[in-house]
Amino acid sequence: DYAIAQFRFLVRLLLVHGAWNYNRLSKLVPYCFYKNITLYLISFWFAIYNGFSGQPIFERWTLALYNVIFTSIPPFVLGLFDQDITANGRLHKPSLYIPSQSGKGFNTKVFWMWIGMAMFHSATLFFIIFYGLQHESAVANGQVVGMWYIGSTIYAATVITVSLKAAVESEYWTWVTHVAIWGSIASWFIFLATYSHFWPTFPVGVEMFGLDYVLYSTFVFYLSFMLGPGICMLPDLIWKSFKHTLRPSEVDNAKKEEKEEKRMKSRSCFKEGVHLGSMDEQTKLIGGDHDHWGYNRIEQATPETAVERACKQCCPFLTSSVQVQLKTNANDFEMQNLQKKN
């Protein structure tokens, strides 16, 4: 439930936050299904070769920590921080809210596309690595690798793949996004280097004892977790490139316009030295506290000239009536400040 003080706040609540939340949930829900199906379906592919005996291909604690540590943060990033269009862009084009109303972002077709993608990724990761290592490989000390080597290699490739999938779906990158995605990948390798030496100090992980040395010292391990995720991500990247280039939606066109406008405005600034920031910063400039207009930087000019210039340069897309209203409100505020000083 939401409580709003004035009906005019409903515009931003629906067109901006409503559309953002819909897009985030449209990615978060299927992504959670995707990342679990990708991993656990690999056990089914392995069961074909072990006679459905119930023998797991992954060590029990690495399997248990999949959703707790290694892939727990990317869903939060997709569900909390992702945004396709800035707030100012959505307010400027209310028609961008139509896909949210029509359910184009999440429906039965989209859901089964995610499921199909998960099945394709799991099969690709398993069969490429499994058949690539079907002939036992010898390490530097002459020992040969076994089932846990294959399972850990597939597990590493799976963590990398689902993390890269979150990166492909993310459209708004911050430092939190980088930490979540690349940190998830790094957490598995750190865990492997630590957990492989728990036994015999701790009575767990006997199957993984010394496995980090075996994995990190063989070229096949690096080739496998690079080749597998690369093949999985290639169709995603091709499809997105085709869609955005040859069949762009209204949202895609709006994103292109925003990038071009941001690039053009980054080269310009006020003659008085006020730098034009991003569109989000400009939204705060015109919708937040009046002190953000930057009067201290341009106080040598008359209030009317300064405000008018700010309206025209920061918000050229606003209608003339809105610019006049903004200018009037800012002038009233400036007059109040002058009266207080007097």
C-alpha cells in the first residue's frame, strides 16, 4: 500500500518507480529459476552416466552454498538497483509505461524462454566439460583427475555463467553491481582454495582435500571454465545485439536518445561554470531543493536571467509552460531570500 500527499505525486510513482519495479521483478523472478535449474539439471545429465545411482557430481557443501554465497548477491542487485531508463526520461515519455501495463516484460512466453535458456546452459556446461575430460588428464605429479575434479570444474563454470548472465541482464551499473557480479565469481575460487585444506583439521571436505592444487595447476581447468561460459553467453549476446540493432523497441530507442543526449551535454556547461551532470542530477536540480539551482555560482547575473538560462540549458525538453512555471517558482523563492536578507 502507498500513501501519497498529493495526486501529482502519483505521476512519478507510476511512470518511474512503478515501471522500474516491474522491470526489476521481470528479471528477478525468472533469474532465480534460471540459476537453480542451470545447476541442478546438471545432476540429471550426470545421472544418465552413473545409472541413476544417486551419486552426486558436486561435493555436498559446495552444493549447499550455491544459493547462500556464490549466487546470492546478483539477484539482489537486479531487484534493487537495475533501471533501464532514467527517471527524467520516463517522465518525459509517459508512453514507456505501456509495456508494463501490457505485461510484455514477464509473461508465459518470457518465463519459458528463461527455462529453455537454463536447460541449454546446463547441457552445454556439462557435456562440453564432461566429454572434454572423459580421458583422464594427468597433473604435474603424475596423478590423474577424477570425478570431483570434473564436478568442481563444471561447478566453477556454472557460477561464472550465471553471474555473467546477471551482468548481461543488468542495465544500470554501479560499484555495487560490480562487487556483486565479480565478487560472486571470486568467492568460489577463494572458497575452493580455503575449503580444500579443511581436512584433516576439520572433519569435513575430505573429498576436496588438495583439489585446489590439482585444479589451479592444470591448463584444462582454465580452458574449460572459459570455453563453457563463453559458448553459453554467445547466443545471448547475439540475440541482444540483433534485437537492439534491427528490432529496437521504444525503450531501446529511448535509451539510445538518453546516451546521445548525455554525451552531448557532457561537452557543454554554463558560461558561469556550472557543469551539467547526468539527467538524474538535472531531475534533482529542477525537482528538489531550490538551493540546487546554483545561485551562489551565478549571483552576478540577474535572478530572472540565471533561472531562464537554467531552464533552457538543463531542461530543453520541457514544454514552455513548465519552464515558465519553474522560472516563476524560482523567482518567487529568490525574492523571498532577498526580503529575508533585507
